[in-house]
Amino acid sequence: MIRVLIVVATAALAMGFGAFVKRRTDAAPTQVGHQHPTQIDRSDFDDRREWLAVAFTSATCNTCIDVERKLRVLDSRNVGVHVVEYGAHRDLHRKYAIDSVPCTVFADSLGVVQAGFVGPMSATDLWAALARVRDGVEFERCGEATASD
């Protein structure tokens, strides 16, 4: 009888310890990666230029300041640059489901986003992205360029 009690007690301790360890080591919940919009309503920006470069930013984001500075250089006869700061344009951040800044997109004349980035990027990346979309090179969903062969 004592052996049975020892076995039951040992099994109970093992199960309790297993539950304790499992509770402590549960993986963090999986999260969907941050995504950029796939379509822009051109009327939100009142800009008739062929291409729109739109950066969704926040005044509290240091990286956003750098992205905005780099993006403004692209403003030209064919490219309209728009910075949508969260504090001033919460409605547009909600409309496009922006959940991470900076988020930068290049949209064509129909508002279809041809390339997008979430997070910081170099000036070279921005220039290359604009050149690729203007030349018709296909982009993957994450915003990294790939040849369209």
C-alpha cells in the first residue's frame, strides 16, 4: 500500500511540475507581420501626378523623421510626396489600417500600391523602389524587389 501511495505522489508531483514548466515556457502569441496598404484612394491626397509616394508617420517616431527627409527628395513633376502624420491624420491611419510606422508606399495613377515598406529604409532603397515601379519591375508583398521574368 505504501508503494502505491509513493507512486501516486510521485506521479502527482511530476504532473504538477510539468504543468508549471509548460506555463512558464509557453511561446508568445504569433502575430501577423506588419503590412502596408495595397490600394490608396487618390482623392485622399488631391494630387494628380502619375505616382504618389506616401509615408505614414508619427511625431513620436525618430525613424519617421529620417524616412520623411529621404522621401521628400523624390517630390517632382511626376511624383507627389505626402507625409501622413498620425496626430494630424488619425482618420487616414485608421482607414488604411496602419499599425506600424514608418510605413511608406508607392501608388500608381489608379491608386494601386506597387511597392511598400514598413520600417526604416535607406535613400538608395527608396530611389530604387521608385525606379523599379516606374520601369514595371514586379515587387513581392514585403516590398523587396524581384525581377519579373
